[in-house]
Amino acid sequence: MPRISGDSTAVALLIVLAGALVLPLLLFGGIFLAVGLNTGDEPGPYTVVFAKPGDECGPKGQYLDASTGEPLRCIGGGIRTSSVEFPGFSPAQNDEVRNWLATLAEDGGLNVFDHRSVQAKIDEIAAGLPPGTRVERESGTTETWIGAGLAGAGLLLGSGFARRWFQNRRAGY
């Protein structure tokens, strides 16, 4: 059967339509997946990061000097306070953390085990906060699901267009 010029136009329109629908779905799906999977990599509101003076700080978390436990004035990243304070903690709870840091630093500095002990104390206090007081960490779950849905729709739609194209090709169109 000879090809009609309208058949090649229809095939070209189908390819353009497939590209106009599938590529944006895959592109936006990939972007949402990347954002969703990378959210939560930064420290949470109750995370202590022990660093050296002059290190760069992120916008979240409490940055403390690795050897003394004193709050760091970091380069970049968010506003830093001059004392150890956590969201939702009462003044007494913040004092408890500061006193624990001072007690651990009395022997000449903090080591890795002291760092873990401080984080455990903060986690223990944060776990006991009443609902609505505790600040939750961002998870990125919504972005991940949106990205997976868009990418899945793009793959499904793309496979449907590819199937139709192969069927038409076998039939001689």
C-alpha cells in the first residue's frame, strides 16, 4: 500500500505531541525527585553540628565549637545566637543542655563521645516535648511522590506513544 502524504504529517504530529507531553513530564518529575530526595540532608532543628571556628554553617541546626562546646559564629548560613537554644525548649531545658556541655568540657575539651552524649541529651529532651511544641524536620516526601508520579506518567505516556509508533511502522504507515 503506498503512503499518503497525510500519513507522514500525522506521524510528525504524533512525534511532536509525544515530545511536548512526555519530555516536560520527565523533566519536571526528575526535578521534583531530585529536590525531594535531597531535602532533609541538612541538620534538623535539634541537631548539633560540632565544627571548627571559621567553618561554614547551614541555616538550620546548632553549630558548636568541636573542642569547647561554645556556640560558633560561622561564615554564611542563617542567624547564629550567642547561646545554646533550641526551638520549643524551656529556659530550664536549654540550661540543662548548656550545663551538660560545660560539665563535659571541664576535663580540657570535648571528644567524639562527648559530642554523641550531647546529641543524645538533646534528642531525649526533644522527644519529651508536648505535641505542637516540637519543631519537625522537613522530609521532602511530598516532592518525592510528586516527582515519582510525574516521571511515571511520562514513562507510561512515552511507552504508549512508542507502542503505537511501532504498531504503525509494522503496518506500513
